[in-house]
Amino acid sequence: MKKIKNFFNYLSLLSCFLPLIVLAVEIPNPLNTTSFTDLLNRVLDFLIKIAMPISAAAIAYAGFLFLTSEGDERKIREAKTTLFWTLIGVLIVLGSKGLVLIIKDLLGVKVK
């Protein structure tokens, strides 16, 4: 019983000085953002920078499939499917940025 009482005494003493310990450490913001919208813009810009080269490579691959299909219907269908889904992905990535801008406008958030 005495050990438990001592533990809670130490815990209460530590909790008195905890705000001083926490305030003594300043953690820098690694993202350099000040708002959620700025963070969202940075994430979307990053995704666009990654998605565009990948989509260009996928479009080139679909073109390669078209050229090497030699009239085979299965290969042509595979090339069309690859091109279709690549373009859908590009539209989703670019549309996400536009959707964020539309929502910001509707909510009255100032766009930088």
C-alpha cells in the first residue's frame, strides 16, 4: 500500500512540473504549412508531380501495345483498356486539384 501511495505522490509531483518541461521544448513545423488547406495543396501538388510522369509512361506503354498488337483483337483490347484507365487516372488526379479549388470557393476560403 505504501508503494502505491509513493507512486502516486511521485506522479502528482511530476504532473506539476510537466507543463514546464513541455514548454521548454519547441518543435519546429517540418511541413512549413500554417493551415489544413495549405497542407492539402502541398499533398495534391506532390501527387500531381508523381502521377504525371507515371501516366506519360503508361500512355507510351499503351501506344507500344497498339503498335505491337499486329491486328490481334485481344492485344488491341488490352491496349485500349490500358489507355482508357490511364486517362481516367489522369482525370482523377487533375480533377482532385480542381475539386479542392471549387470546394474552397464554395466555403469562401481565399485561394493563394
